[in-house]
Amino acid sequence: MDERGEKKEKKSGAEAARILNIPYRTLMRWSEGGLINVEGGGYRGKGTLWTEMNIREASVIYALRTARLSLQQIRDIMEYLKSLGENPMSSGDFLVVKGKDDEPKEIIKFVSTGEAISLLKKTRGQLVLPLWKPGNKDK
């Protein structure tokens, strides 16, 4: 149960793979490699249980992989976000800016405080902007 007393349903690895439309083996590789911490450990021969948060994390990782980021770049981004006190993949929104060569030139995470954080090493720390929202007279 969560903090509101609602029962949180957990999914098997196979169910999570179906929901995400990602190969089961890919999810297990991410779990075994420590990118996503799921119940059951994610080691070969052991069943895993996936929460909604785990499924969101996998969805973000898959989107970043589709945007041509390496697993090492994703691990680096996760470590950087953890160092800032951010939940790396299960909260906020991500924006990938690609160049003409279709390679990622910038990855930006929008966090709940309204800030945008630059995530690639070459530009890290250069972009922290408050977001302007219509109707917000202070910005």
C-alpha cells in the first residue's frame, strides 16, 4: 500500500515488457545491470516484480536509448541526478535536442520545482532556467 492506503499492484517482468512494448530480455538486462531496482533482484532465474515507478523508469530509459544515448551515458545522467537529490528517472520530464546528425546534442530534465537541468557532460550545469507559465505574473 502507498501513503494514501491504496494497494499498489506489481507486475511481472513479462507484464512490464508487454505494457512498455519492450523486449523482456532488454528489461531484465537493465535490471541485472542495476539501472532499475526491482523486487526479486532481476538476476537470471529469479522472478521480478515491477512497480509503476519501475515501469516509468524503464519507459524513460527506453526513450533515451531510442534517442541514441548509450547505457553508460544514461548511468552517468542517473548518477548526476542522484547527486543533485533528484529521483533520476521516475519523476520529471525529459527533452532530447538532436543535431543534424541525429545525435543527442542536449538532454534536459524538467523538475517539479520548475527548473530545467542540463544533463550531458559537455553542457552540464550551464542551463538552469525557471519555466514561465501563462498566467504567472511573477516571471
